[in-house]
Amino acid sequence: MSVFSDLLNGVLTIDPSAEVIDYQGRWYSWRQLGDTIAEIRTLLATLGLGKDARVGVMVKNRPSPFAAVLTAVADGMTMVSINPLLPDDRLVKDLEGLDLPVVIAEQADLDRPGILEVLKAAGTAVIELPGILGGARFRPGFERFSDQVKETEPGIIVEMLTSGTTGKPKRIPLQRAAFDKSFEGALSYEKDRKPGEAAKLRPGTTILSNPMTHIGGLWGALTCIAGGRKACLLEKFSVASWHDAIKRHKPKVAGAVPAGLRMILDANIPKEDLSSLVAIRTGAAPLDFEVTKEFMERYNLPVLQNYGATEFSGAVAGWALKDFHQFWDKKPGSVGRFQPGVKGRVVDPDTGEEKALGEEGVLEMKAAQFGLGDAWLRTTDRAIIDTDGFLFIKGRADLAIIRGGFKVHPDDVNKTYESHPAIREAVTVGIEDRRLGAVPMTAVMLKDGAEAPSEAELKEYGREHLMPYQVPVKFLIVDDVPRTPSMKPALPQVRDLFTSDAAGAA
């Protein structure tokens, strides 16, 4: 049994009548959570599924799917993350290629067009979750799986979907041993926890607003419940629901992705409503330093950014509160320092030669949680490590737009335009060009009340702050861009905004 299994099984029985999950303003008890987990376990055992069995879960920030996630992860199975936020046709396509022995989902998701048909064709058993923590049952006609499925995935704890920022989301298999090591490391950060401590219930409520289909959201949910804390589940982030949860539960720390932080600032929440907070945690996407600065100026509230990815089994670097108070205004743009046990270096992308501290290159890291032994893991991120050990992520190396032989990094363009007084956020993509290979185009979102600059004004601003080849050839002013579940810009769909706009104009 893993540390997580021991802790989950322990907290479920300490005080079954105690509250554990607040969902849409109603509390659910440890007993209700435990009963649903027990029913799911019984059905999986009826199917003959045990250790290393692949268990598909349509993951949502709702109590019943959360119970299914906890069951699969705690019982030594392989939890295959399925995102029900996908449109019907894309969800059907995703299920087609999974060959799962079982899928666990809420009744409403199973009733969507094409879902049961594709699962029947795959020979997949189906466990449906009626109501909210209302138990579990087999879907009639789906009480067994066929021998054509891929039943097990030894050594893998989660097949986790990437965010799909740059294209179709991919599933990354996370090694059980590496995941367990990361989990134990995450627990070590809790100030009131002793190594090897038995399960116990703790005071306070954690606001779970990040989607559990994302590695950061999954980590937050698992550590919350295994740590014996209450959870306020937000099915989808909105300023109103987040604000309400903060006022009701008065947590010391809360989280939101960078796009959510911008929305919170735009909403101009009264300072007294956030008075319980000592810090806000963020990650999953680049954070504009101006957002951090404004939170400090308006609320005196530190924003602790971290850096991680599905491939890393979670966060590998981040800001500690002590570091933030000492360095935040001296290290603008940093994602903090590497976590204990993680080593980092920056190398030349072509030769692999290590660069000096303070020089930009491609980030490589090694850590036990990667499951690669002593080998370095090369990322796709451009980075700088300074002499104090602070990490700065400069953008994606693999998103470079090659314009007539010149390399344009979208993050550099975005950062420039986000310094424009009228612009809240900018998203730059490369669009194919017959003569130059590709050219940059930028979608911009305006600050509340700002007057829209003309395309000529935007190009002039670019010429004042960028190299000529970096200046976008076209701009679109939009209310928002298509986003992934973790609220990152969905770049393929952003490209579609420009290509469809061009087609419409033709």
C-alpha cells in the first residue's frame, strides 16, 4: 500500500459524520464519500479488476467523479483521465482509442450522443454515478468487459491528459513509484505534519478551483483529502463562485490560474473580503509580473507562482513565502527556486553544452520523481537560472515562428503587447505564409473600459518595442480566446480565429 492509500483509508473512518466536501453550498460527509468509494470498489471487484487495472474516469470537479478518482488512485489501479468537457464528437473519438475495461462516469455524461455506443463497441464495462455521492451501479447492459480491451498498465498510476495548449491533448503515463515520491514530497511542505504521521482530520477548508483533469488540480485535490482537510469543490472557476468560497470559508491560502487572477483583479473585490488570505498560489501558465505587482499594491497579497507539468508529475519549482517577501520585486518574472531533490541546468539547444548562470537556453532537470535515474530530462522551455538559484521561464522553445529565417518567440511578442496600457492579455500564433514560411498574428483582449487601439497603432507600438520581424502582421481584438480546461489559450483554436477570419474576408 502507498502513503496515499494509507492516509485515504485512514481519514475515511476517523469521524464519518464530519463534513468533508462543500459543493454548491451543501455539505457532504466523510460517510457519504466513503460509502460511494466502497460501492465503486465492490463493482470493480465484481469485474475482477485489481492492481494495475486501467480504470477510465470522466473527471470533473464534482463529488462523485472525485470519489472515483480517489478509489482508482488509492487502490493501486491505473486511473485513465477522461475529460467530459470535450465536445461530444471529440469525446467519442477519445474513447474509441482507449480500449478500457471499465469507465466510471456520471449518468448525464453517459447519456450524451454516441458515448454508450462507442463503449459498447469497445467492449467496455460501465459504472454510472447517479446523483451526488449517491452510490454507484452498473449501467444495464454494461456489466462486463470483453477480452479485446487493454486490461492493465503495470507500474502506472495515472494516464494523465496534457492541457492541449499546442494541439490535441496527449496522455502521459505517470510512474507509480515517481508519483508516490512526489506525493510524499508534497506532504513534507505541510508545516503541521510530521514524517510518517498517521491519518488525522485537520481544520480549514481548501478551495479546489483548478480542474482535476490538470495535474495541478489533481495534486491539490489528492493532498487535500489525504491530509484530512475539508474541500470546497468549484466545478468551474468563476470570480463569483471563488469570491463566495473565500468569504464563506476564510482560507489562509487559495489558488487560481493566471487568467483567473486577471479576472479577480478586474472584478475589484473589496480588500476586506480577502482579508483571511496570506497568499495566493498560481501556476499552469505564464504569469505577468504586473498581476503580481497589482495584487501586492491593492491587497498586500503575495502571489506564489510554481512551475510544473504533467510530464514532471507536478510542480518542480516555486516561490516560498519567505523568499517572496525578500525577493519578489527583485526577481520579476521568476517562478521561484527548484524544489528539494530537483536539479536544473540550462543548455544550448543545438549542442547540449551547459550555459553559464544568467544565460538563456533550454531547461533540463533531473529528479527521482521523473523515474529516469541520473539522466537529465530536457524540457521544451527556454529558461534562465540566476546566481541565486531562481528560475525564469522565457517561453516555449518549440513554439518559435520561423519568419523568413528569423525566429520569433510568441511569448516575447505577448509580453510586449501586454505592456500596452489598453491590453489585458495577448496571444500570438504562427500562421502559414507562402513567401516567408510563417508570420506572427496576435489576438488581444482589452482591459475593462479601455478604448480599442487601431491595427495601425498596434503595429506602431510593436515597431517601437520589437525587432521588425517580430511585429505581428495582423491583430484581432476579442473578448476572450478559446481556452483549455486549465484556462490556457488553446493555440490551434486561436489559429482558427485568424484562418476563418481570412476565409470570411476572401
